[in-house]
Amino acid sequence: MSIIDAIRYTAIALSILIVIVGLGLLFMTPAQLESIFGTKPLPEIDFATLKRPDSPNTYLLCPLNTCLQSTPDQIAPVFEANPEQLRDRILEFVDKSPNIQTRTMDPANAQYDFIERTPVMRFPDIITVRIYPAGDGGSTLAIYSRSVYGHSDLGANRKRVERWLAVISPAS
């Protein structure tokens, strides 16, 4: 066997191994994935002092003059709903979504952390939401969506925040 044949067979064997491992990861449950990759403790998010990482795998929606240490990707709308009604819309959406789990709830500060899993590979992404009262009995919110794994998210966090906004808006 020549050196070229040995390299070719090694490359084929490695390719088959990578495909098998990839398929194995695809069919693992979230608990099995977390046992392999581990889980990170959720850091407490303070929107006023939040400093985002340099990686492009986050998206920040924030009311004006709220996120003082980070530039938001989008300014939050003001809803014609009081904070409790907005919270109820969010929690109802989460309860109906099989890929989203509530991780922590801090009703006293109107802040909530959720884990949303990507549809195919089931990777966890973290979404922190804080609800703020706004003038005339309305409310607004901050949403910080970020990927746990990887450097880029190909716009997934932006799409997620836009989807959440569309679902909790009064017209939906």
C-alpha cells in the first residue's frame, strides 16, 4: 500500500467517524448534550451595566437610556399594556413553546431567564427579559438573547427577538 492510499483510507475513516458523531449528537436529548458539553451557570444580567462580548452571537433590545454600557441593536417599543399584562403575554408564549424553558424568575424585579433550544441540533440559547413600566400605564422591555456555544449565530438571536416581539405585540 502506498502512502497516498494510506492517507486516502485515513481520510475516509475520519470522515465516516465525523458523520457518525454528528448523527449521534443530532439525536441526543438536551440532558444528554448537557452531560457532554456541561452547563454554564447563568450570570445575573443587569441591563444598566451589561457589557456585551465581542462575538456576534448576541442581540440586545433595550428601551432608550436603559442599557448604559452597551449599544442596543434595537430600541424597544412601548406597549399599550401594563407590565403585568406584558409579563402574562410573555409567559403564555413561553408556556406554549416546546423549545423554550423558564430557567429563573424574579417577579420582584420583573426579570426572567429562558432557555430556547435550536430546532435541529437542540443547542441552548439564553434569553433574559426585563419588563419596565412606561408612561400612561404602558410598559416596555429589554431582551438580551445570546448563544451559549459558538462564535457566530448567523442572525438567529436577532430573528428570535423579532419573533418574540411579534408574538407578544397586541396585534398577534
